[in-house]
Amino acid sequence: MEPLFGKTLSELSEVADEAGLPAFAANQMADWLYKKPTGSIDDMTNLSKKARETLKENYTIGMAACVNMQESTDGTKKYLFNTKTGKFIETAYIPDKDRHTVCVSTQVGCKMGCLFCMTGKQGFQGNLSAGEILNQLRSIEESEKITNIVYMGMGEPLDNLDAVLKSLEILTADWGFAMSPRRITVSTIGIIPAMKEFLEKSEAHLAVSLHSPYDEERKQLMPIQQVYPLDEVLSEIRSWDFGRQRRVSFEYIMFKDLNDTPMHVRELVKKLDGIRCRINLIRFHPIPDTPLDTSTDSTIREFKENLNNQGIVTTIRASRGEDIYAACGLLSTKELVNKK
Amino acid sequence: MQQQLSKKTLSFTDEIAEGVYLLGFERDFEFKAGQVIGIGMEKEGPRRLYSICSGEREHEIMILYNVVEEGYLTPRLCDLTEGDEIWVTGPRGEFLYDSAPALWIASGTGVAPFYSMLRSGQHENKTLIHGERYLERFYFYNEFSETLGEQYTRCCSAEDDPAVFRGRVTAYLQQVAALPSDFKYYLCGRAEMVVETRDILIARGIPYNQIISEIYF
């Protein structure tokens, strides 16, 4: 059975066409799928009974409930969803006053092999479909409250570009979730061709994992630097107009004595010259057997102030959910270990 | 950054093991062993990156790849024959050799950049550990064996051979007596192998800044 959830309007039109339904049935289906809490095709009551029976022969709604949830004392929640591969993906819900952010996964595992990342240790099992990405938004308790979405969970979003673009289309289209692209941020480690296509085809914000302004250091942290060096990523970004509407930000995990010195501040300022951007400093959540350490709070604060003084808007991302395996990939790895 | 695209005519294509192919086309650009090129079927279509598998001075560029059944490119690529055309980007990448002693660690077709280095004459003080599931998949065995001699170890996870370590590369690295701390360690292959191997090397005392990883994606 094929899932309907995650199909674009043009794909739903094909479904309607194949099932011999009138063209407007595609809009009706989209309405049920993306605007109402629909559990089954039978709920689509403005389709004829015969139409629903025909659809049920080949299709299902295709949403999946979470298999586990942990809640932090700070209100952050981590949801676990099962995947076809028997492994798990994580979705984080992060409330902050009026802001309700959900962090979605795009792949089961990851291929990018970053030194500081727990997800990479699970290997790569596959891409999530657009439906599986969107399911993480629809199948959590806080579904109705979501104000912001970040594609920063498990996996490299731009290594699964087709599904990510499709999910963004459904999220932002009037016939879909009708959400503003300005409330959505897609993160990448800098796969240049895919980043270019994303920038062409979507209006969502871009976040780039930077982590070091120095080539050799970045290579050791992120193998992608071998193929798509930061200078080329930045050169591509410079060719796009990031005005007041669309934002580019840089993620910077702070590692003690590695990338947290005044020299790094100076080099960052030099590298980012001419790019209207902001930097998010992130405390490193240590993962098992890592050779990396977390910068001290005072170092992070000083780093932030130095960057701000040099004219780069810099914030420190508040650490959330530290009591529930905050680092991406930790909870799902623990669940895998339990399963074995 | 705009990668130059050019059309190339295949001079040969060969299935060297089940589902594993080698293709070649005339070289008309300079590259460094360890670099990759993007390959696509059409000018505008999707492209994938592959390590160059031939020497820097050779007349042909060779690419080693295995067919990913659910993939877009390789099921099409393997249907091509001599005289067919593909689209290729210029070389890029910094998975490059230097004169320091190094351990090359590869799984599967991840051996390609090391073969390129070998064919470019950059094998002095280098040791290769290659992991594969089946014995027939130790591509370029004769040349590696002839050139590297004792500095070449095969690890086979699914078949026995007295001359081959039975098990995965990671198992070999865990049981090998000593890992030189002044070597560079080059890793190339699937992400799982690269990440697991890197963890083992770090656990065995190799500083992470001596580990150079190339991932396939």
C-alpha cells in the first residue's frame, strides 16, 4: 500500500486521475491530509464512498505514531519514530515562550562521518520520504502549536534533496500546511550542488555547519571539507541575495582548545566578510569515546562578544533537553542498543 | 563556484566483478591522485562524485564503481558501452598524498584513490589494508601485491583464504599488534567503515588530526 501523506498536489492529481476521480479530488485529498487530523481514507467524507473504496485498494494515509518519547525538565521532548529499516529516527520539540520549534530528521543515520556526531556512528540506512519527514510534525502531541521548523535532526538534509524539497513544498503551499518559509530553516554541511538547488527552489532559511574557519581543522572535523571546501561554500553563498527576508546563519560547535581561540574569531570575521549572516554558537554535547571536549561557558561567552564586537551577530544556542540525551543521535542509539 | 562540464566518450567499460564496473575515457585534464570527478548521464541531470582510479600521467581516466540498485546513476551507467558519452566535471578534492608514511585503509571500491596514488608512483612508505566481502573483489590485487608486497593486507569478511585475513578491516585493526603513531591514516569507503575505523584508531591512541577521511555519499 502506498502512503498518500507526503504527496504533492500534482502527485495527488495523478492519484485522482488513475483512480478515475474528478480533478478537484486532488485538492480535497490535500485538504484532508494537510489541514485536518485525518486518520484514514474513510475520514475523507467529501469524497464519494466509491472513490474512497477505490483509493483504499492501493493507498493508505501512511502516518505513523511515535514509539517512544522522553520529556526534559525544561519542556523539551524527544520523540522516537520507527523506520522501515528497524532503526529509529529522532524528532525534537523545543518550546521557548511563544516559539514552538520542531527539529526534524531527514535520513536514517548519516553518511557524512563528522567527528563530533553520534548519528554518523549508526551508519547510513536510507533516506526518509517527504511523508516520513512531515509525519514527524503531524504525529507529535504539539502538532498544532508548531511555529518553527528546523531541518537539523538526524542526517544531512541536502543529501536527501528531493524529499526535503518535496516536504518544503507541502509545508509552504496554500494547499498544504500553508506555513511561511521564513519559519523554516534547513541545515547543511555544505554540499554545494545541492545547496545551490535548494536556494533556487525554496525560500526557506539556510544554516551552514561551519565549526572551523581553517581548512585543515575543518577537514578533521568534517570529511566533506575534502570535496566541498568552506571557501567554495561561502563563495556560492555570496552569489545569493540574503536580504532581510531570507537568512543565512552559520552553526559553530565550540570545542575546547580546538576552535575557540581569538585567532578563530579573527579568521571567521575574515572568511565571512561581505555575507550578511549570523553565527549560532553551540555547546558541544559530548558523545561516547570522543576525543573532543566542550569549551567552557566563559570561553563561549567571550567568543560571542568578540564576534559581536567585530560586527557579526552572534548568539549562543541555549542547551536544551540535556537530561534526555540532547545530542542528536544519542537517544536513537540507546534505543537500538536496548533493542539488541 | 561553477564546475566545468564536458562530454566524454567512453573508451571502455568492463564489469570486473559482479555489479562492479571500471570505465575509462581519454584524459584531457590534469588532476592529483585522490581527487574526484562528478559524473552524469545528461548535461543538466544529477551527477555523482567518484574517485579517479588511474595514474596522474596515464592517457585514460578510469573510474571504479559498484551498481547501487536503487540509485539513479549507476544502473544507467552500467548499461553504457564503448563509444557512449557521459558528462564529467573537472577534478576536485583534497584527499591528497604527501611524502609522510601512511596507512591506506579502504573498503570496497574505496580502494580507487589509493590505486590512483599507486599508479602515480606515490606508494613509497605506504601500507594498504583493503577490506572486501568476497575474494574476487580485491580489485588490482596483482599490482598492489607486486608493488607493495608485505605492505598490502587483504581482509575478507565472507570467504577464507590462507593469505587473507578473515574478517572486516575493523576487526583486523583491533587485533593488529601496533599502529605507528607517527603515520598518517587515510580512510576511504562507506561511511560506516570510515566512522568505525576512525573510532578504533582514536581508541588505539592515534591522534584524530592524523586521520584523513574520505566518505562516499
